[in-house]
Amino acid sequence: MAMAADLKTNLKFEEGFVKCHSTLDIELTPSGDLALVDGVNNTRQQILLWLATPQGERLDPQTGCPWYDYQHKKSTEGNLRELAGAMKFSLERFFPDLQIKDVQMIKIDSHTFYVEIKLGGNSVRFLFTAPDIIQLNQNVWAEFQDNGMPVTT
């Protein structure tokens, strides 16, 4: 089965030099064609863009990361379990090839969470910090917001 490809971005999510535009951009090949990304790099790019997109910002209201619905809730055990379940549902829906088995979240401090995503026979572990996700969202969508373009499609 052939892996799907997507337009390749430079994965530069930081602010631009004048801090009003993101440095995220589409990459070109040396011949000037639009570059494509596939395989694990495509999955990585898709997950970063998923993390940067709040649910309700796209045509399908369930597209995007559900964390934004929980960012102002208290980080109680119950809320973390609920968020982990919502993230699992969303990941299963948009990344069926990853074969998501479970998502677990553990609170490290008021802004930092340890996340383990169990998929297939492996797992992905990372620290999930509220300020990083907010900055990722702001930098990815700044170009549209600063130019008065609609973020939703």
C-alpha cells in the first residue's frame, strides 16, 4: 500500500522577524516545484498541524486537537482522563493508520503534562505544555489572522 503524501512545510513554527507573521511556509524543490512529504515526516507534520488547530476552526467541527476545549479547566484527574479520551477519539479518527490503542496524561505541574500515546506495538511519549501549544497555534495561524483572512474554511 502506497503512503499518502502531502505538501511539505518547513516546520518552522516560531515567530517571524517582525513577530507578526509565522515563519511556517510551504517548501519548494530545487527546481521550484512544490515539495511533498511522506512517511513518518508526513505523520509528524500532520500531528503538529493537528496540535495547532482547535476543534471548530475547520469545516468539520471535530477536526483539530480537543485540548483547546480544556485549556481553562482545572487539571483534575477526571478532566485529564476526559481530555485523554477526547484526544484518543480525535487521533483515532484522523490518524487511523497509527492504530491508536490508548492515550494517558499525567500532570507534572500546572502547565506541563506527560502524555503517552500507545499505538500498535509502540508508544510515543512527550511533555505537553500549555504555553507551547498556545504559541504553536498562534504562530501557525498568525498569517491568516493578521491579514484579516478567515481561519475557518
